[in-house]
Amino acid sequence: MNWKKILTIVLGCVLVIGGVYCLFTPIDTYLSTGYVIGVLILCDAIGTIVAWFEVKEYAQVSGWYLAGAIVSLIFGIIVMVNIPMQFMVDMAIIGMIAAWIIVLAISRIMLAIRIKSVNDMLPNAFKNSRWIGLIVESVLMIVFACFLAARPAFASAMFGVFIAINIILAGVGLITLASYLPSKVKA
């Protein structure tokens, strides 16, 4: 069997195993997020680079795909070996998730206001109060975001599970990519 195909499969399996481990240890995953993400980005980048060179022999592939993998390789190494970068990744994640939820909530409040203004112009027979549901949902989202920011242990466990699922999917993607590589080396 082709060594490049074997390497891609092995790296995909490493990602799947790493993802399963992260799924069972979500708090530890969060606390080591920077390092774990660095290692997994490195694995994905190496597998993608190897696959790019293999596929290049049989089909026309974009150099941008290789360039993206090289950038991922460099970023993965930086995150893996740089402790302050790992700490920044760990600390920024909860805040980014909370901010993202608040932005979504505000956009839904704006939508509810717009729906209400349209609703006010309708005849009484067609008016409804569905816009109130959007307001309630948005307020609940803001409360949830504040809870995440106030309870980082809960947020970190949720984040650990989310990361684990994505790592498993990345590993399955590499294994799938390897299945398209030829099994035998050209003579």
C-alpha cells in the first residue's frame, strides 16, 4: 500500500481518537485547548499536504489548497509551542461565544421590531403577536450568554464537547480523503 495513503489514514485515526478522548474529558479539553488545537491543526495540515502531493500526480489541484495547508502547519506549530498563544486561545473562546450569542440576540430583536412595525400596518384581522416570541427568545439568549460568561466551567464543558465533535469529523474527513488516494505507488 502507498505510504502516503497509510500516513493520511493514520493521521485521520489520530484525529478521531483525539476527538473521542476530548469528548470524554471536556473540561480538560478546554483547559488545554490551545495545545490540543495546535496538535490537531498540525496533523490535519500534514495529512492535507501529503494528500495534495499525491493527488497532484493524477489531477490538477489548486496551489491555494497547498498554501492553506502550509499556513495551517505554521499556525499549528506556533500554537503548539507558544504558551502565551495557548493561554490566549483558551481565554478568548468563552468571551467569543458569549459575544456571538449576544450579537445574534440583538439581530433578532431588530427583526422583531421590524416585524412589529409591519404588523402595525396590517388590518386587525391579519395582526398577530409572533414578534413577541422573537423578543422573548432574544432576551433568553442574552441571559444565556451572561450565564456563560459568569460560569466559565459550564461553558468550558460545552466547548469541550463541541471541539471533540469537530475533531472527530476532521479525522473522518482525512480518512475519507485517503480512500480516494491510489493504493499502489506508480512504478
